Amino acid sequence: MDRSGRSGCPIILTLETLGDRWSLIVIRDIMFGSRRHYRDLLNKSEEGIASNILTSRLKKLVDAGLLSKDQDPAHKQKTIYSLTEPAIQLVPLLAMMGPRGARHTSASRELSVRAKLLEDGGPLMWDIFMEELRPIHLGGGKPERSVIRELNTAYEAATARKGSTAALAPVVQAE
């Protein structure tokens, strides 16, 4: 294992990989937003990432082993990005960050509904969500329960109440 960081502290080493402004947003958009192509990541994120920054972050995340990239079988000129197992294991971290942001920032109610659902579902739901992400990104069989469907349903209900749409709708499409 490469320890080229400032120390061997696992928190510092994780922050050196994920601590910039965009890396977790790219992972979030792939994990929750079903955005697996460069163009989708560039154009469908409400944060407005610049193309050079997106290119840099995708390369960094691939090099760090958090994303893999392959030629899209449906379109030979496109690259498809997939979460690797270490990225899928970030679900608990993101599931804990969402409710914190919902409580202590000016996060929108519509975009906070999934964070609340993941918080309420706790570690069991996170595990099921990770099991559901694995066949989408790594291949294999699907679990019986669909957390993706539950997150989509909660989000759609929240946006229907407000009568609007927001940037991360829908969540990952179950394949």
C-alpha cells in the first residue's frame, strides 16, 4: 500500500483522495444520479463542474481505484465509469454526511429526503444499497429489496409536493 501522504493516518489518507471540492460530488453523481458518462457528469450536475476539473477528478478517482472506466458497449466512442468496491463502501460515509448537511446547512427539502430515508434505514439499508450497487457497477445478481426504488419514490413524492424537479432526479436506475 502506497503511503506517500503526509502520514499513515487513515483519515488524512482518505482526505487526500476525497477531500477536494469535486471528488465526492463525482462519486455521488455516479452512485445516486446514474451518471456514468463524462457528458452526463458534466451537464447534469447543478454544481456546474468545469470540464477540465471533471477530467482531472475522473482521472484521479480511476488512479485511486475508486472508479473504473471501460468502453461503453452501447456506444464505442463513449467511456462508461463504474464504482469499484472501495467506492461502493463509501455509502455509509455519504449516508452519514447527508443528514448532517440537512440539519446544519441550508440544504433543500427535496434533496434532503433521500438523506433522511438513508439515515432512518440505518446500516441495514446501507448494506442493501451497496448490494444493489454491486451488480450495476461490478456485475452479479441483484438483491430482492430495491433501495434505489425506495430513494426514487421518496424523492419523487417530495418534488411532487413542491411541484418542481431538482438536479439528482432520479437516483440510479435499477438495471
